[in-house]
Amino acid sequence: MSDKVLLEKDGRIGRIILNRSDVLNAIDDEVPAAIAARVEQANADPEIHVIVLSGAGRAFCAGYDLTYYASSTEGDGRDLTQDMPWDPMKDYAFMHRNTQLFMSLWHSHKPVIAKVHGYAAAGGSDIALCCDMIVMADDAEIGYMPARVWGCPTTAMWAYRLGPEQAKRMLLTGDRIDGREAERIGLVLKSVPAEELDTTVDRLAHRMATVPINQLMMQKMVINQAIEAMGLLNTQKLATLFDGITRHSPEGMNFKTRSEEKGWKETVRERDSGTFDWTHNRPINPKA
């Protein structure tokens, strides 16, 4: 089993750890399947009642590993931008696979607490929002910045966790917010000072771990069913299709081309700061 995601057993608590600390636990082709495998392993252990998901090193998860995917070539199975004309169903199949693997956290029989420090950015926010509860450090940041260009969150959890107005505020800006703001708008259960994060999560996990597994399963299933009855599956299908379109739209192709010319770091800075016009492929004149 991949060592990019670990499972450690701590009494009644299973601790799943994203373990690519050298790249802020960024997502490559192996990480989604490794998460699902560790969830399955924890669910199969009759002694584990609760799962805590965290990231090693300086962050929870910084999103997709753009350096890894930028080095892909057409046909190698990890080309996020295809040559034109592109095949939307090929793209959908790839992203749908990842979405369903992330959703193993949502479908886990045992409740999952995400412990977020550093960043839960872009695809990393998808992972966190598939968990049952999120506890953040005050100085941690969460957001889906590719909503500005080159992405649509395929798990579609923002609306279900926030409601329409706050979800639009996040996805129509692509902003990152800190833990305090995330708690204020109801995106996460709780935000605490960074030095209290471990203690706070452990206290919650140990409290839940005193409940029988079958009770935990039943309560989670009832609440999840209420969300799923609102059309979660259909929303995810649409979001996954749109994610592929964002990467192959004129603006998405301009973003990819500029990243090849300027590098990912500078291009992402331009995207997130709003200093580039992706439609007309030129810098924005602040006086215009």
C-alpha cells in the first residue's frame, strides 16, 4: 500500500495522515486511491471507532501537484489539459475517479474529522470538505482558488456546507479564508489557536470514540442521506464536467500557455491577485 498516505492506530482512533510533506501533501495520481484504501482499512478494523485525517509537515493539503501534472504528456494518463479537440468524457472519467475516491471519506461508516493546519487549498479543500467535521487552526487557510480560472470543485460540497450565498462568495472570488472566518460562516466546526489544534481534535475524537460503532454509523447515515436527497450526486456530475471545461475553455488554455511561459508559481500569483485578463490574454491595466 502506498506510503503517501499512512494509517496509524491509536486505541479507538484511526489516524490517516497525508504523507507528501515535501510538496505540502499535494495530490498526485496515487493519493486519492491511497486515501480510499486507508479509509477502507480503518473501516475494517473493529477496534477503530473514529478517523482523524491530517497532513504531515507544514500543511494539510495544498491541492493538486501542478508540477507533477505539468510534466505530463498527451496519452500518459495524467494530462489535465488535452490537445484539441479534447475528449470531455476522457477528462470526466479521470476527475470522476478522483472525486469518488475523495468521497470515501463521506461514505466511511466511521466518522472522519479533518484536522487542518497550514493550507487546505483547491483539491485539498475538496478532501477536507468530504469529511464529517473540520477543525482548523486559526492561521490555517482554506479556499478553492482555481475557481478564478482553470477549475471547478468536483465534490461540490461548498453549497451543501455553506448555503448558496456564502458558497457563491467563496467560488465567485476564489478567495482563501483563515480558520476564524471559516468558523464564522459555518464552513468548519471550530477554529482554534494552532497550538491547541491537536488537543482540541483529540478531545473531540475521544469523546466520539466512546459511542458504539453501530450508533455512529446510523447517525452519520441519516444525516448524509438528508444531504444526498438534495441532489448531491447530480451536482457532483455537473461540477466534474465543468471542471474539465474550465481547463479547456479559451481562458483555461491561456492560463496553461502562460504557465508554460512564466512558470506555475508566477501564473498562479497572477490568477489569485487578479492582475491578468485571461479572456484577452494580457495583463490588466489597473487604471482601466
